[in-house]
Amino acid sequence: MMSPEARELMRYMSDLSEEGYYAGWMQSLEYDLWDAVASGPRKYGFLDITEQHISKLVELSAKCGGWIIFDDVHEETFLPMDEWLQMFNANQQKVSKT
């Protein structure tokens, strides 16, 4: 069960997905948005992710202490920040090898 703070982050991430790609949860959304948090503004489909978007993602993530991922079995799923960072870093290493 997700906390109200995690649900708020999930809704905001989904809203950004809708603005960028007209999809409730675009594939790799969690990675693309976190990369924007780490690296700065960028184009995301039809959306320009701005500093304001990034600040809101950081604020919401801090409030719930983690990040939201999409899992084929459980769909939107909360991960504590340490688990998310391990997953993100493993994905970055995998992507850089291809």
C-alpha cells in the first residue's frame, strides 16, 4: 500500500508522462524523469521538462522518501530511495554497455 505522499509523486510522474507522450506511464518513465532530476532540463516527447518540474519531483520524492517504478506485476510501485538508486545505477551501467 502506497502512502499519500508516494501517491502524490506517482500522480505527478503520470501527469508528466501524459503531457509528454499522451500515455499514463510511458515505458522507462521512472528512469527518464530521474535522469532529468540528476542531469537537468530536457525534452521529453511533447513536454519540455523544466527546472520547475524537476524541483517538484525532488520535493515530492523527498516527502515520501523514495521513487515510483512501474512493475508489470504490481504496476506503479513505491521503492525507498536507497533501493531506487541501486536500480537506477544498475540500469545506467547496463545501458552504457550497449
